[in-house]
Amino acid sequence: MVNLVAAQKPLLNLLMKMAGVKTHTVEIEPGTVMNFWVPVETIPKPTKQQPVLVHGFAGEGIVTWQFQVGALTKNYSVYVPDLLFFGGSVSDSADRSPRFQAETLVKGLRKLGVERCTVVGFSYGGMVAFKMAELYPEMVRAMVVSGSILAMTDSISVETLGRIGFKSSSELLLPTSVKGLKALLSVAAHKKLWFPDRLHKDFLEVRGSFTCHSLIIKIHFLLWFMLTSLSIRFSPSVWSSKWVESL
């Protein structure tokens, strides 16, 4: 039986190429490779600004940003990375921190000739974007962050898990059943999303290949992914706007 989630990827790749971006692999260092979607034009136009769209924990880059790429490529040179351990990006490093993600992303962008950019981060990508701006202020022209926080703390993790009825972040973020996946979606989205069980099963099957990565063993710090779906005592938009003002 055809997996509906996997079947849409070839079509998505074709549509992205038509929109003006293509996939490109960059070797950051031996053992670490990062996949990017980059402008199809051989020589980027110097007058175009370069937004870097950083995805969240739920999916790889182009899956997250597929609806934005087409609207941006006409006026911007768009770069969409797969963060390490997502999509086509892998590393034999034991480091799983947002700092390592930010450092690797910057190295990859510089190899692609990007010296200054606007970073757009969603969810987990927002935390990587904040770390990138902290470490490399000369590279980050501006930031747009949605559904994220500056950093995760143990107190936030424990409090949030208790509110939504899970014992651990891995239990929440790595569902193994349709029921568990529906529970994840219920706290990840403001509006209730309905999909047939068949689609949930296809997603779990595709996600299963991803969970082979060693990142999955150490994802407890990723609980912040759910924070903006809950009534927590801060506003990500306020945090991000204050951070941008300080750049």
C-alpha cells in the first residue's frame, strides 16, 4: 500500500525547483554533512537579501516552509537548511545542543557564500536562530521568530509536562501509536486538526526511519516545542522583538 506521506515528497521536490530552489549538500567537516535548499541561480544577485528559513522539530526544512518558499524567491535569495539529524543532514558528533546546530548552520552558510542574512525560525528553529544571533551577530541582519522561546530550562520542562499529562518529553514528542500522535497534535496546534487514521499511520511509518538517528535518544531538551501551544506566562513575540531590537 502506498504511503501517502512519503508519496508527496517527489512532487514537493519538483514544485520547489519550479519555485526557484534546489537541494545542495555541504560537507561541514568530516562526519558532518548538512543539506540545504539553495537558489537555482548560479550567481546570487547581490541586490537580493538572503532569508534563511529554519524549521522546527516536527519536520525537515522544505516540508515546513513549502508554502512560503514560492512567495519569497521572486524577491529574495532563499536558503532552507535541514538541521542536523533531520532530512539529509547528519553528523557523527555526540553534541545535540542548539549551540552546535547554530555553529554548524553558520559554517554551512559561509561555505555557500552567505555572509549576512535574515534568520526566520519556527519552533525549535527559533531557538537555534536565537543562539545563532547570540554567537554570530555580524551575520544576522534581522530575525523573525514564531512559536519559540529563548532557551529551555528544567523547571519549564517539568511544569509543562505536568500540565499536559505526560511523564517525559520523549513520551510526548515520539508517539508510537495513532492515539499518541493525535495527543501530540492536540497540544501542538491551536485549532483541532482532523486527519484519517490512515494518514496518522503513514506519518508514524515515515517518522520511524527518522527515529533511528541517535538524536532521538537525547531529545528531552526539546519539550519547549510544545510550550507556545499552552498558556505559559510569556509571549514569544515579545521575546523575539526585544532580541531583534538589541541586534
